[in-house]
Amino acid sequence: MPLEMVTQREMEKVFATTDALGIHREQVVVPLGPRNPGRVRKRPDGKFEIVLDAADPDAFLAALGEALKPLL
């Protein structure tokens, strides 16, 4: 079943990953509406935008750390 809205469960997983990479929580932006496909990018203001994948959020979250590393 596709993810319709980012919940506390997903946010905890996002923050577990970003915390482990030393990214301050105020530097992370997670829109509440997931998309297909999801994406990770560094915005012009220096913040990390993480748009969860609606179709497979668990796989997206599992790969999040590797997606963020090149942006550090």
C-alpha cells in the first residue's frame, strides 16, 4: 500500500539516519506529502530536502544514508 502522508514513524527513521551522519535536524526538510519517485537533494539554502518515496518508503529509508553521503 502506498504511503499517503509522512508520519512520526518515518520521521524517526529519517532523523536516525541524519543524526548518525551528523546532520543537524534544523538542516533537514521533509515534505509531508511523499512522491514517486522519492528524492534527496541539497537545496540552495544548504538544507537537505528528503522527499520520501510513496511506492516503497521502507526501501527508500534503508538507502537514505547512502543517498545523503555524496551531498555532505
